[in-house]
Amino acid sequence: MSDPFVVVGGDAAGMSAASKARRAAPDRDIVVFERGEWVSYGACGLPYYVKGEIQSLEDLVSVTPEEFREERDIDLRTGHEVVAIDTDERTVTAESESGTVVQPYGHLLIATGAESVVPPVDGVDREGVYTLGSMSDGKELREYVARARDDADLQQPDRGLACRYLEDCTGPVAVVGGGYIGIEMAEALAANDFEVNLFQRGDRVLKGFSDETSEYVAEHLRDEDVVLHLDAEVRALSGDDRVEAVVTADDRIEVEMVLLGTGVRPRTDLAEAAGIELGETGAIAADAYRETNVPDVYAAGDCAEATHVVTGEPAYVPLALTANRHGRAIGRTVTGTPTEGGDIAGTAAVKAFDSEAARTGILDPEEARAAGFDPVTETVTAKSRAGYYPADGTVTVTLTADRDSGRVLGASLVSEYGEGAVHRSHAIVAALEAKATVTDVENYDLAYAPPFNTTWDPVLVAAKVLAGTLRDTDMEP
């Protein structure tokens, strides 16, 4: 058939778009090129696969390639790497073991995702240095953990008892980077009895969260025997063929393995070569409908930027929900129902052992001022359940608003795992979308029952305190 919808990239954005387009246009040709063997998988679950909580790599797959082909009638071509896009001829060129394919398109979606950032230090190519940006990366790390544990079992017959008394069990390892992946992998490795050293070049972990959240999580990591090296920029990964130590300006720590969790960057080479514009964030620029500067060419997922709901400016926040949501919108648009992808708030969450943290919106004062706001911030710690209810905990909420308008700009929340920091952040997300003020939030009719919260939920307490601060400021001469 003519006018095929062609997708480059078979993960969240790409397969969501293809699936939505198939439902809307049962007779249209839909072709998806994926350079790897895996599609539609939950990369965010990889740390828990490495940890051992998820037993099978296949458990992370939402829909198998066979289901896409047979049940959804999508022409999914795994093992095909797109090497060129010709926007004049409206074709893509893909290479595979069986040869080269030139595929025409009517509409094209670029969903090439992101790749792990490898810091420019000596030794990153040594054996024993890993990243966690793909299913194959996860498989390699899980195999490393299994080998290390097997070796330790051979040396220590009663390993469960030995690990409580020996300083070294499976050996010292390093995690470079104190963001989401770094913290999740620190937990995964510590759970497998490794001595974990976490290196962060800045003065705190979770830089995009509030200071209070970062300090809470850092202290919890230390309680779990993770050795934090803050303000410790890695200069080299030393060794012969295999990594043997992490070298900073002030120290040299011997390790048996290094996990690089220093962030990701958008894969844009293919788009750039085709004349598709990048935005100020370095990711592919797209309008509200996810269309690029080239007509009928769209971009979504971790390779593309989006509009921030607070600032109204482009932002790059590569997360799964955004990819799925934008992919679905494109699937509708290319089949005749123009649909906006929606803005983002930069909402994210992370689990660190028995703590949980969430953030949304704009928290950095300089970023807020650059967007034209005058930020005011308050932090409160409030009970997560009624005081008389057994096993009650606390939630610490950092809330930021604009001094003049009272508009909520962002929040960071942290608590013990299960005490609700993450779920409570959803109320703030709704406030950001509605451009609500702290007074609005203070009057939100949130649910109350003793097992779940107090009469005044911690979010309401934070809004009440911040609203009072803003009122007091207004009364100053």
C-alpha cells in the first residue's frame, strides 16, 4: 500500500505510535525498524533485574515482537539499523545481516532514544566497566553479579554467615554518578553483598531534588553501608586489561567492577544528518504535535525535547511516560486526528533501599528566576499517618512558589519507603498543570483516613506554611 507510516526505534514511543496508528487505520502499512532484538521493554526495571528481584529479562517486555507482528499486524523489523533518512525522496535506508533496504514513507517517526553518557576519562574501555542503557547491558551485569556470587560461594561455604563478619564478601565495586541509575544500582549491588563505593562529582546526590531530599537519601545510603565519595570527580579508571581502581584527585579506591551511571544523552546523529533541527537542549525539536521542522517527520521519546509546563520553554527530561504519551499522540495525528503530545513537568521518582523520593516542576532558584519567577521555598516534615495509628512515619516536603503570584513552581518529597512521598507528589503535578497557587493547594480536598495520612496531609501542611510565608512577605514594608 502507499503512504506507509514508518517508525525508527522500537521501544516506548515507537511502538506506542505504531500500535495507536494500527488501531486507527487497520489497512495502513506500518513499518518499524529496530536495530536490536528487543522492543517495548521496561528499561527502568533493569536495576531490579540486576538486583535479582525480577528473575527473567523477558519479564521486562510488555509486548513481544511476535505479538506485534501477528496480533497487531505491524511490520516490525528487528535487527535493522536505519543509517540514513532522505527527506526529499521521503525514504529511510536500513541495513541488516540480509542486506540494505530502502523504505518509502508517508509519515515518519524518529524514536531513536538515548544512550548512556560515558565520561571522558582514561580507562572507560577496560574490562569490568559497565553501563546500563539497554537490555543487553542488563544481561551482562546480571551475569557479572552471578559470577561474583558463585566465586564467593566457592570461597565461603557458609556465605550467609560469613558475609556478616567478613569485611569483603563479593568484593568492592564502584558506581559513578549519584542520579537515578547510580542510586538504584548501588542498592542492587549492595543487595548482592558487594561493598559499594558511589562517586559523585558534585557535593550531593540527586542534584535535581531539594537539598533536604538529597541529604535524606545520602544519609540512608550511608546507613546501608554504601560509601559515598562526594565532590569526587573521577579522573581515571586504572588497571591493565581489567579495571582495578577508581582514581580521583584525592584518592585511589581499589575495585573489581565499575558501573557508569553518569546520565544519558539523546541519539540525534541520524536526525541531524537528515537536516532535522535540534533544539536548545540538544535533543530533537518538535512542536505541540511532535512534528519537526521537516513536514511529516515527527520525533518522540528520549531523543526529543518537550515543553515544560511551568516555564513554557523547551526541556529535555527522558522518561517513559512522556515517550508513551507522545507516541500515542503521534499515532493519532498521522492517521487523521491531530493530537497534541502535552507538556511535561519533569516528574520523577527514585527508590533508595528503604527510602523513596519524588520531584516535579522547577526547584532550582536560578532556573526559576531565568523563567521570570521570584521563587520562595519552604520545607516541612509532617506525619504520614494519624499519630495514634501504628507504625506511623513522616514525609518531608520542599515546596517552591512564585513570590508575586503565589503560583506553585515545584516540589521535592522524601520519606521512608511506603510512607507515600511518591504518591503525594501527584497532587503537586496536578497543581502545576492547573497553574494553581499555594492557597489553591492548601484548600485541596485530599482524602483522609488514619492508615493513609493525617487530617492535614503533608502536602497541605507544606502549602499552608508556604502560603503563610508569602502573606508575611507581602506585609513587609
